[in-house]
Amino acid sequence: MADERPVLMMVEDDVGLQKQMRWSFDRYNVLFASNRESAIATLRRHEPAVVTLDLGLPPDADGTSEGFATLQEILTLAPATKVIVLTGQNDRANALKAVGLGAADFFAKPFEADLLGIVVDRAFRLSDLERENRQLLAKQASETPLDGLLTRDPGMLKVCRLVERVAPTTATVLLLGESGTGKEVLARALHELSARRDKRFVAINCAAIPENLLESELFGHEKGAFTGAIKQTLGKIEVADGGTLFLDEIGDLPQALQAKLLRFLQERTIERIGGREEIAVDVRVVCATHRNLRDLIAEGTFREDLFYRLSEIVVTIPPLRERAGDATLLAHAFVQRFGRQNRRDKLVLREDALDAIQRHGWPGNVRELENCIKRAVIMADGTSITADDLGLDPPDEAPALNLRAARDEAERQAVLKVMARVEGNVARAADLLGISRPTLYDLLNRFGLR
């Protein structure tokens, strides 16, 4: 019968201490390793949640170099492992160094088994909580308001709720937002949440097609309508019949086509180039642009009557820099996605990388962040992504994360950023913010972030 006790690995080369530890920790399935090689082999095979590590390991039993090397290798291979480092009495320097390298705790030798047992039990409880938290985050990610969109920012969640309300209607929707904010993701969500989900979603970028070809792309053409028209071709509007037509970068639509698009929106019929027949088309129109259409109207380059036809419902998407905590939240998700794709499942973001992500302005928004993380996953050495791997410009100043120095909105922003940074881990968030967990729970309730 398999041993169902939690696995505790103890890296200790003293045979006498091994016997004492096995007897003292019989509530765990204790596995021993006497050197770095055997420790790493045991780690790979059994994946223990908690490890105790004596720094004095052969071939440097009187020093600490081998112990620290073992610590770093364990945390590189299994970053979530809780390592308790055993140090000599009054050995504060090595204890601080071990914690700085990522050890969960330290304990002085010689030790009392009961006291060490308390530290080990606490490490297992913390490991269990973090595992449950990761599972909860994975569940939340699968239950996000809209498929393909991950956010905790109140402003962005409000946008999601608006999209959910509008999707079942027939209203024409205008999505406004900077490049890379997720306009096409929301357009697809409007389609998938509507009664048209079983029909086609057809997208066309009005800025990417030459003006002399765009009319044919939209409305189609008959055979012989112009040189090279060797057969009848349906336009995107007709292809989308029964479904959703997404017109991206509508602000770049040539003026000559604006009048024709307006007529289609009014009459819901089209004529192919070179044709005489009016063709009825039942299509939901969703448009998007990063440009200010009212400015274009004032300049005389965009029709005001078309604007009002397109903007029955306007959805303004906030840029990533204004979405508190979303940059680090999305970064974690991208690391997991690209890690799986590149067979680097154990990759994690280091603290300096999280700092860099949180401070960067992300002018390219989510698209820029996605490309940055994808490149870092490919280029990173080991199992952690550093700030250097991200290749971001160094920030001017560090973010303020201490809630005791902030009020109201600043507190809310700090809580959002830190909770995203630590992937919802309340214990780590409380440590970063310099407050107790009960205080953090109170803040989460007050700001409606539970």
C-alpha cells in the first residue's frame, strides 16, 4: 500500500542525526539525502513540498559552499518547495544569506526536535495554502467574465459586464482603445455571447488594405467589374451574413467608402462592384479604433452621421497602465502559457522581473507585454525570468507598496497591484504590504476585491 504521509526530504550526512530525525518525524514520509547529487535525485523523483537542508555537506562538510549550491539548485528546479536551512548557533550571516536566496526559514543546530517540528509543520501548512491558491487562481482564470480576457481591475471588469449586457442585442458597438488593449478579444466576445455564435465572425482591418482594394474586400465584385475580376467574389459583409462583421481601425476608412458603409447600415443591403442587384444582408456590426473619431469629424475626415450610426453603444477600453495589477497578473498567465508551449513548465518570474513589469508604462499594452514575456521565456536561463531577460528600460523609481503610507485610492491601487503580483497569495501579499493578514482581508472586503 502506498505511503500517504506527506513527503519530507532531509538533506543531512550525519547518520546518527538521520536516525533521530526519522524517529522524531514519523508523521511524515521522511526521505534522506546525504549530498547534493542524492538530494537533487530525490527531489526530481518524489517532489517533496518541504526540505530541511544542512549547509555543511560533503565535499565541504566544514564549510557552507556545497549547502548553498544545493539550496540554489533545489529552488531553481522546484521554486515552490519550502526549504528550511539548518545553520550553526549564532550563524546570523548564513541564515540571512539563505533567506535571501529563497529559503522559507532557518533553524539553528543543535536543535530540539519538537521545536524544529513546529517549523516543519508550518512550512507544510504554507505549502498547502499556496497550492490551494494556485488551484483557485486556475479556476478563476477559467471563469473570467469573457473568454480570452484576464483581469482584476474594476474598470476593466465594468467593461466586461457592459459587453455581456450588450452582446445579446442587435446594437452596433464601437470599441475605443489604444492599440494592443484587446479590442478584437472583446469583439469576439460580443459574437460568442450572442445568438449569432454559430455563424461566422469576419474581421477586416480597414488600415491594412489599400484603398483601391478595400471596397471590393467589403462589398465584393461581379465577374468583369474591373481588370483582373475573373470571377464573382463575395465581400466580407456578405460572407458574414447571419454572423458578426468586425471592422477594425474604422477611423482609417477612406471617405469615399464611408458613404457606402453608411448606406449599408441604414438599408442593410449591398451592391457588389459591377452589379445591379441589391442584396439583403443580416449582420451584426462591431467597429474598433484607436483614433479619436470626434477629432477626425472636426477635421472633416470622418462623417458625423456615420459616427452616430456606428456608436449606438460605445465601449472604452482602459490602457494597461491604468488597469491596477493587471500587468503582473497577465505576466504570470503568459509565462504559464508560453512555458507549456516551449516545454519550460517550471519557469517563474523573479522579484526583480515583477518590479520591472509593474513599473513599465506598456505603451503597446497587452500585446507588448505578451511579446515581451514570450521572448523572455525563450531567452531565460534556468527556471526563473529576471528583469534582464525582459529587456525593459530601468524605471526611475520603485512602486510604493506600503499601505501604511497611503490612503483610500492609493491603498486600493496598492492592494490590486500586490495581489496580482503574488497571484492572489494573501500571506505573501500581506508581507509585501507590511500588514497582517486580517488587516488585508478587511481591506479586500472594504474595496470589494474578495
